[in-house]
Amino acid sequence: MLKSMRHGTELGGRWILIAAFVALLLLMLVAGYDSLSAQQRVQAEIAKLRAQRRARVAAVIVIRRSTWLYSREVERLSAYREPAGAPPAISSVKRFSLDVDAALTRYPPPSSGEEDALLVRLRSELGEHRRTIDSGQCPSAASLAELTSTVERLQELDSRMTEDADTRLTQQLSQLQQRGTTFLLFSLGAGLLIALGSLAYILRLEANARIHLEQILRHRSELQELSARLVEAQEQERRSLSRELHDEVGQSLGALLVDAGRLASLLPSGEDNMRPLLNGIRERAEQLLREVRDISLLLRPSMLDDLGLIPALEWLARETSRQGGPEVEVIEENVSENLDEDYRTCVFRLVQEALRNASRHSGARSVIVAVRQREGRIFVEVRDGGKGFDPSRMRGMGLLGMEERVQRFGGTLHIDSRPGGGTTVIADLPLR
Amino acid sequence: MPQSIRILLADDHTVIRTGLRLVLEQEQGFTVVGEAADGRQAVGLAASLNPDVVVLDIGMPNLNGIEAARQIHAQSETIAIVILSMHSDEGYILRALRAGAKGYLLKDSAETDLIRAVRAVREGKSFFSPAVGKVLLEDYMRKLERTGAEDSYELLSPREREVLQLVAEGKSNKEVAEVLHVSPYTVETHRARIMEKLNLKGLPELILFAVRKGIIS
């Protein structure tokens, strides 16, 4: 229950993180698109304003110039006093005023009410002048001054408009910058939050993984401990059973035999009908004794304790061939006579299992068992020339048990076999 | 009247000890001079009582029968030793012989063969339960059959076989020489040849071989 809940929150954390990542990515996409389009917009604006300004400036220059030329001509005409040469013709004045007209038409369409009003006024003033000229009069100095001042105001307005546009552009740019900065800061903040969240998540996962790993390791070592204790307990049980059988049952049967023998010898010669009965009892007791001894040996060979490892292995070898198994040769090198009891048992059981496998499955006619002791290690080798098998596919309980025993001593078990190539079991045990 | 045979009996089971004691004491000229319940006690009693024959059970606490035999034999070579055992395996028999035992009795036939065994070892002869010889022979024959090896007994000359039997029965080179009317030196030569032909190391292995072949029992 607890486990599934913890699992649930782990999953939840993952989904939250994924959603946050996606959101951040979307935010960055939107921000990028937005700033790009804003930039484009501002650029277009700048281009437009520049073109307008250029057109206005050019028009204003032409207007001023033509106005100045016109007013100079008007002044010349009005300042004329006879007889100072040929008087300027009214027609040339008119021509200059038409130049001003032409210049006015080049002015781009007005973009504000003030501009429009100025232009209208300029046109109407010019129209007034034209009507005066057409009537053969010379426009008054006052109206000329009026015209010039209107042109000047237009120029002022123009430069003011340019300034305004500049200010507006600067504002827009700074707005753009601000927006970019805001986005950047926001993204950074969000990214930082997500990174912190991820870090916390990873740390928690790591902590969980460590706890799980520790649990697994602990379970594994507990399992190993358990199976080692199992092997030990089994060995202990077998030994006590074997001793019990041998000492109690066996000895009682032995005593029974001795008594029966004495009874037979005490029997008067006349009692011939009792003798077969007595012999029957003795034979049955003898057979029983042999069976008890065999079971006891099967459980725990007493020679392992009485005589040592090598004699016990030699007995095992003979016993194997007595029961119809292969002929077994035991080779011994340097094996110490007072080897620790644990090691004697371990090596004996290893060889017993290997011989059992060889008898049952290999079909080998002969097996070689070699036990060598050197440099603080015991090497056990059981080699048969039988059918062999594929060790990667077959791993019976017997082999597992062998491995278990060897690992208890920190040793290694190696099984070398292939179909048709015989089997060699090699164990390498470090001595304590 | 011949001097009685003084016997020390060692077995950790009182029932068996009592039974065997009764069997032995029924026999004319046999005296059980002491009983030991373990190997260490047996070694001590052998030293203090100096019996003619010690009957030792193999499976005893503290010190097993074979170790006890080795120590008793080291103390005095005149004490003859009979081993009582549950096992008719040559590992036990060979080690019993190496420890200095002259007789090897299986417990399931002890009550019938014990008298004969004690008498035989007292006279310096070897004694083995008939069942022991049978098991050893079976093992030997099966091994010959399986490995296809030759029975090395066939390699011996008739004279060598005679020497083998006499030596295995427990006779010294001098006694063998007297029986065969040859010099002890000749007997020694025969013995060396026998050991070489049969690939044997020491007297215990030679006796074991003889038991196996049924030459002695």
C-alpha cells in the first residue's frame, strides 16, 4: 500500500515536470515569435517614417526656395521707380507663383490636421496672390510676409514632426526591449524553477533507488546467509541422524547379535529344533545391522571423521563402482591430514554430487577425482569422459547446491562441459 | 596348563562390551583384564595392564580405535590388536593394519569370530572376518574387469606365492626361511620382488592384498 502510494507520487512528480518543461518551451516559442514580429513591425515603421520624412523635407526645401524666389520677384516689382531701366513684367511674377504652386503639389499627403490646415492656408494665400496678380496688381508686402511666415511655420511643423517620429520610434524600441527583457527574465525564472524541481525530483529518485538497492543487497545477503545456514543445518542434521542410527540402533543390534550368539552356544545339544530359529534371528539381525550401517553411511560417512578426507573419498570411489557406477580413481596431492572439518565435508559433498551426476547422466566408464592443496588453497577436480552437456542450458539443483557450498568458503566453481566432450567440475577453495 | 590369554576390551557401548566379555570369558584360558569406554582410556589401560590382546572398537569418542591402536602399538609391539568395525572397506582395513592391528573383525560377526581372532593374533597371525575378504575380492575383481588390467597375482612365481602367504600370515623373514629351508636373505629378495610386481608399499598393503585374494583370512 505504502509502496504503491510512493510510486504514485513519483509518477505525479514526473508528469508535473514534463508539463512544466512543455510550458516553458511554448513560452519561449511565443516570446521568440512575438519579439521577431515586433522587430519586423518597428523596422517597417522606421522605413515608412524615413520615406515620409525624406519626401516632406525635399518638398519643404523646394517650397521655400520657390517662395523665396517669388517673394524676391514681387519685391523687385513693387520697389521699381521710374526710370530705372525696364520694369519687371507682371507675367514673370506669375510664373514664379506657379513655381510655388508646383512645389506645393510635390508635398506628400498630410498626415495631421495641423499640417493639412497649414497646407490649405498656404494654398488659399497663394490663390489670393494669384488673383491680385491676375488683376494686374502687385501683392502687398504684408501679404507676402504672411505667405513667407506660413511657409516657415510649415517648415517648423515639419521638423517638429520629424522629432515626434523619432521620439515615437525610440519609445517603440524601448518598449520592444522591455518586453524582451521581461520575457527573458520570466523564462529564466521559470527555467530555474523547473531546474530546481528536476533536481529535487532526481535527488528523491536517487534516494529511493539507493534505498531499494540497499534493500536488494540486504535481501541477497540474507538469502545467502539463509541458504548457507540451510546447508549447515542439513549437514548437522544428517550427522546427528547418522550418529544416532550408528550408535543407538546399530549398537543395540550388535548387542542382540552377541546375545544370540551366546544363546546358541549355551543351547544344549538336544535342542536341535530351536537352532534354525535362532540362526534365523541372527541372520535377520545381521542384515538389519548392515542396512542401518548403509543408511548411516549414506547420511554421513563416518570415515570422514574417523580417517580423514582422502580415505573417505576412496571409499566413495569404491562405493560408486560397487553400485554399478563408473570406475573412480582418486588422486591426492599434499592434502593435509588434519584439514578443517568444514572443508572435509565441503569437498566430500562436492565430489559426491559430481560423482552422482557422472553415474546418472554421463555414461562414463571411468572418472578421475583429484584433490590438491597448495599455497593455502584446495583444488578439487572431477573429470569424466562421458557424454557431457551444455552447462549454459542445464543447471540442476545439484549444481546449485555445489555452487552454494563453494561460495560459502569464498571459492569458485567452474563446470567445463560440452555435448560429447565429457564434463570437468573444478572447485577452487581458499583455506582460512 | 598353558598360560591364559589376558585381554583388554575397548568399546564405548556398555551393552556390547558386556556381551563380548561374556563371549570371551566362556572360552577356556581367556581372561578379560580390563574394559575401556573410549580410546584414551584404552591407551592408558594398555600401558598399565600390559595385556596380551587389545580388542578395539573403531568408533569411539575422544580417540578413535585406529588412533588408539597406533599409540598402543607404539608403546609395545608385543600387544596384539584386534579392531572391531562396522565397515568392510579397505580404507579402514589398510589404516588399521598401518596402525599396527593384526586382526580386523566386522561387528556383525564378532560373536562367532572373536575367539578365533584373539587366538590367531596371540600367535602372531593375521585374522580377518571372512566377509571382509569377500568384499575386498569383489572390489578387486570389478576393478580388473572395468579397467581391463591384468591380475598381478598371476605375475608371481609359485615360490613367491608361498613367501607372500607366509609373510601375510604374520611370519618374520627368519621364520619363513625356516619353513622353506632357504636363507633369510633369499626370503628378503623374494619379498622385494613381490612388492615390486604387485606395486605395493609396505607390509599392511601386502596383507591387504593377501586378504583380498583369499590367501589368508
